[in-house]
Amino acid sequence: MTILDESSKTCSRCGMKKPGDQFYRRLLQCRQCKREIKAAYRINNKDKIAACKAAWRAANKAHISAYQKRYCAENAESISKKKSDHAKANRERYTARSAKYRKNNKEKISDKNRALSERIPDYLVAYRITMYSKILKSSDVPQELIEARRELIRLKRLIKEISNEKC
């Protein structure tokens, strides 16, 4: 809405005579009264407004997604700084939440770690084998040795699980 500069107008709601720049064009209420009307509407129609917003978001998912990607790309540095500052300010809270999650989800975490370690690429297993070798290169490690290393990892895990069950 644009502003209409007239000498003065009388508000139809509050009845006060105000300068023309305190009115929106083609409205009889002053800006202050219009703000109050909008605020009252928002308070009295929260469900209706939420439903309209939800419908708009559902109809414009692609637009919202594109906007969010563009915003994140343009503001990556400030977003990163805000996240970092928030993490520093709430370190104890995050540490406590993480400890609670680990305590309540030991089996889930264990299964996830096991699944991840079984999908370790061969070149990483080969690198681990050759890490302390001055002669052998990762590319020279035979596939049988890689499989043997994987089996050794599985056996160590099994031994650890059995020993944890006895305790």
C-alpha cells in the first residue's frame, strides 16, 4: 500500500484528525487503527491463518525449496557463524542430550557402527594393513588379505560382545 499525502483526514475508527501521511491510500482508518485491527484479527483467527499458510506451503513446495537453497548459498557464512555461536553457548545442553541419546540407544548405535564398518571400502582396509609397512603399498595388498582383515575385525567385535554379556 502506498501513502497518500493530503493535508489531514479523520479516522473513521478512532475519530481523530491526523495528517494524511498517517493513512493508507483508499482507507478510512489511520495506520495505528489498522494495525490494531490486523492484530486483533490475527489473535482471533489463528487456526484459519495457520491453515491458509499450510495450504500455501503445500502448493508452493518447489518455490520454498528454491528460496531456501538460494538463501543458504547467499548467507552460508553468517549461518555457519550463528550455528557455531549457538553450539558454543549451549555446549552443556548438547553434551547432556548426546549422552542421554547414547545411553538410551546403545543397541541402535552399535548396529549402525557395525553396518558402517562392514561397508568400509577395500582401499581403506588395505591402507590400514599397510599403514606401518615400508615395503607394501595399498594397491599391492591381495584381496584375500583384505578379507582376512575384515574377518579379524568381526571376530574382535564378537569377542568384545561376549565379554560384555558376561559382565
